[in-house]
Amino acid sequence: MIVRSVSLVIGIVSVAIAQAQIPQATLRPADTSQQRPPVNLDVAPYYGVGFQLGFATGVGFSFRYTSPQRFALELNAGYITAGKNRAWYSVGAEAQYQFDNSIDSRFYGFAGVGYYADDKDSVGNVLSYPTRLGLGIGYEWFISRAAALSLEAPLTFFIGEPGIQVFPTPQLGIVYYFR
């Protein structure tokens, strides 16, 4: 009987020592009522420079302003020449609204406009549908703290003299953010 009492006391003491070594934070249930901590793009305005390739809102260099109120504005412009008789250029802009933002990604909707030109032999733009409107969604992956790759899926409205044509056209981009 004494042996049983001693072994019971030793068991209780060893359980008490084991519980004393476990940090108290692990013994409490997780607090799920608090909101997630803010991500950098949520608390301060950011600027970005990069490159975009797309049929809706321009091909070329990009400049982006991202506000903490979930809005962003992007301007795109590019110019390529092949001698003095041929030039291709585009200018465009898009407004973005951020649906979700995390440390490593951003999901948004956007609307934009672009103008594309193929100036051949100094006769002016030879494209049948130079003006484009785009409406769609985009997803941006941060590949580092400041650099991000974006994939956009707009429904593109090609507007020209023959009328209007509508096609889904993907857009790709890379942007480097700074404050």
C-alpha cells in the first residue's frame, strides 16, 4: 500500500513537472476573433515600375500607383521601330480594384483602355481595330518582397471601322514595387 501511494505521488509530481515545462501559450485555445495583420499594400501607398504584354491595355513599360484604399492605376506605353518606314507603338491605362491581398499574392478586377498602332510607310495606322477596351480579373504573385508577376484575363473589345469584336485575351506583366 505504501508502494502504491509513493508511485501515485511520483506520477502526479512527474505530470505536474511536464505541464510546467509546456509554454502556457500552447495550452490556451487560439484566438480567432482578431483580424489578420495588415499587409504593406493595405497601409501605405506604393508605386511600381515594370513591363506588360497584352492586347487590352498596352504593351511596354508600366507605371503603377497602388493606394491603401484597394485601388490601383496603371499606365503602359511602348514603342518599337524597324527603320524609318515602320513603327509599332501602344499606350494604355487600367484601373484596378483589389478583392484580396496577402503577403504573397493579390487578386483584383480591372477595366482598361488601349490604343495600338502599326505605322507603315508613313501612311498612318494600318490596324483595323486600333482601340481596345478590357474588363477582367488579375492575379499577382510576389516572387520577392518587392517584385511580382501578374496574369490578367480580360474580355477585350476590339473597336475599329469594321465594328466591334470581342475576344478573351491574356495579359502578362512584371512589376517592381517601391514606396
